[in-house]
Amino acid sequence: MARQVIGSAEVAEKLAVAIHEHRLPPGTKLNEDEVGEIFGVSRTVVRAGLQQLAHQHLVDLKRNRGAFVAKPSVREAREVFEARSLVEPTTARSAARRAGPAEIARLRAHIEAEHAALAEGDDGRALYLSGTFHNEVARIANQETIAEFIAQLVSRSSLIIALYWERRAALCESHAHDALIGAMERGDADEAEALMKSHLLDLYTSLDLRDAPAQPKTLKEALSG
Amino acid sequence: MARQVIGSAEVAEKLAVAIHEHRLPPGTKLNEDEVGEIFGVSRTVVRAGLQQLAHQHLVDLKRNRGAFVAKPSVREAREVFEARSLVEPTTARSAARRAGPAEIARLRAHIEAEHAALAEGDDGRALYLSGTFHNEVARIANQETIAEFIAQLVSRSSLIIALYWERRAALCESHAHDALIGAMERGDADEAEALMKSHLLDLYTSLDLRDAPAQPKTLKEALSG
DNA sequence: TGGACAAGATTCGTATACAATCCGGAGGCC
DNA sequence: GGCCTCCGGATTGTATACGAATCTTGTCCA
């Protein structure tokens, strides 16, 4: 394959997608030389990409130790979903008011892709797409600043799911997204807001946030690392 | 003076404060060699710091052109204040519920410092402190994730003020912050939320967001650069 | 057998070198 | 006189080099 010119943004993006799709589990060491080798760039650009991901809380940068895929604590998990509950319902309301046929179509295509991925057994990709669905909704609300924040929260949610999700089978059988599109199509802002709110609550309550994975046993560490 | 060891985080922080205090106006070119010279570090660490600031939207990184202090558009200005209005009132409510005597004292000390700076004629510092006051409130709410988002919005607000503020004299004579502390001290969450909401609206409406500085005349550009 | 220590190997942090790109002005042409 | 072109200087983008910190592993001793 032809060697493509790649910058730090592309490196960060590819790593972010891999993390989001659970191909890089929390705690994974991201060796600079290794990553550079894979993408055909020097450590300089790899480091820039890793720093970008660190700012998004997707990786942990430990001085003189290297970069690791982040492992959100229980506390952080709660915070992320609190933040989402604060911001996303209002955003969904705003999106419902602004959505035209083109936007609705795009959302439906998005869900279509998600279903297709699920059918192929590519759970990781399906999870990724079900996350970015929220990004699309935020984009429709036409508030770039908040959309960016939501995108970060969605990414972090993916890490939280990797750590604290219990019943992965029931992944996205829920038709919450379909219902939301319906409300948006009807321009029913109240309903859209309510649906988003309950959808997030639903996600949150299906996590097992009792305690453990925050301080993983060093033994477990060794086995998984 | 002893040469202190400084990393990219410190560089970013010092530049951020300078921007926040309006010592580096929007559009200012941040030459890598020059900044490195000032802090006694190589371009490598300067670049890392600049990238961090770019992620916070405090500087604009233009490929092959360099780093410039950001010039938020009118649209961006609106978005930032919309986001703040969405997030900060709820945060103030939460802070009011959690604030104990220690927190109240810290806030009062903060305001004290702001008044002192104003008395010394250091308007930039006063502006900086009046901004970070909001960060302190967010910290009391004990929601790190949202607090970080607010901190970014506050920084960007400082740039917006630099570009679109009209009556700078009336800077912070308003006693909105004092009133907020009062409500928090009484544990009056409703009042704290309402005060924060009106305070932000007040700020927003005192901006002149009619149009211009978004697409600055190239002539003006040349004069200011 | 188990733990503590030390030397080697690995990996990160920072500085520097070199190539690519952009800006500005001199000169020429219309 | 105005505009275009081209070249020199300056600045950024990327790779590499080297010192510093950390991790590994093998050995010694209790």
C-alpha cells in the first residue's frame, strides 16, 4: 500500500477510533517508537498526537513512563455522565428545532451503519457509531463549542463502558436513538429533550460503578498488560 | 536570577495568563524561537505548550505560518456565552449546596485580591481574577469535568472581552460576585443559580457583537500586527 | 528459597539539524 | 505608474541525536 503522508492529527484520530472501538483497552501502553513505526512517522509527530489525546482525557501521560490508554475512575465515570445529563438534553432540544430533512436523513444513515456493523459482528464499530450518533445530534444543534465538549464526553464514555459495563449483549438493542430521531423529525423539542435525558439515565444506570476497577490489583494488571 | 527548570505546561500556563490579562492581544504572533528564548527552553517544548493552548482555543495554529493569539468570531463569542449560560448556573447551584466556611473564605479572598489589583490600576490582573472567580465556584461544585470545561470557556471569554467589550471602565464595579457569595453563604441554591444566570446575561449583553472584528480589514491587520 | 541490589537494555525528554514552506522586496515588463 | 515574477531571508515541520530516567533481569547473600 502506498505510504500516505500523515500528521499528528491523523495519528490522534486513528488512535482515538481504535480506543473508541475497544481495540485498545484501558491501560494499554502506547509506545512511541512502536506507534511511529506503524504510521511511518517519527516520534515527534507521535508525541504531538499523544498530547492531543491526553488533553481529551483519552490517554494518560506519565512522566518518564510513557502514554497509556486512560482508565477513568468511578468518580470520573460519574462526572462524565453527570456532565452529559446536564448538556445533552438541552442540545437535543435545540437540534429538534433545527433539524430539516437532510439532517434527519443523515441520522438515519448513521443508525443504518450501526445496525450493519452489528450484523457483521463488529461490536466495536457498532459501539463507536452509537457514540458518534450523539456527536451528530450535537452538530445539528449548531453549537460547535458544546458539540466539541460532547464529543469528548462521548469518547470518555467509551472508556467507561469498557471498564464498567456489565451486560454488553444488550448493547444497542434499545431503540432509544430511533425514538429520538422520530421526535426530531416531528419537531417535538420537548419529547427530544425528554428522550435524551432518559436515554442517558438508562446508560448510566446500566453501569456497575460500585468500586473496583479504579485501583486494579497489580496482579490483574500484570495479566491484562 | 536562577534559571528555573520549565516544561511545556509552565510555558502554556504563563502564556495563558498573559493572554487572559490582555498583555497579549488577539492576533499577536507567537514566534517559537522568541518564546523559547524568553523562557530558556528549546522550540520543542514551546511547540508542545502552543499545541496545548490551541486545544483550548486560546491560540490559532496555522500550518507553516505559526501560532497566533486567537481572535474569536462573533459566532464563537455567542456560542461561548451560550455554553456558559447552559452550564454555570447549575454549577453555581451545586456549589451553593456544598460550600462550607472554608470555601466561602477562599472566594472572599479571591475578590479581595481582585479589588486590590483594581486599586493598583492593574486592570489586566483584575480581569484575570474576575474570570478565575468562576473557576473557583466551579471547583467548589466538585465536578472536575465540568470545572475544566468552564475554565476553558472563561479563558475564551477573556479573548472575547478583548475584542468586543465596549465600556471597559465599568469593568467589575458590579457586585455580582459579592451577591453570589452571599447566596452561597446562606446556602440559597435557587438564588445562587439565578444570580449566576443574570450575571452571565449581563456580561453577554454588554458585548458589542454586531459584526465587524470577525473579518478584520487586511489594512487593520497590518496596522495591528 | 526468597529478597535486595546492580548492571544492561529500553524508553522517554529535550535539544539540535536539516528540509519544506512562506513572506517580502527588488527588479522587470506592460 | 502599476502589476507580476522571482529570489533571499526567515520561520515552521519533521527527523534524528544524546542525556536522563525507568524497567528488566541476573546475581549474590541471608
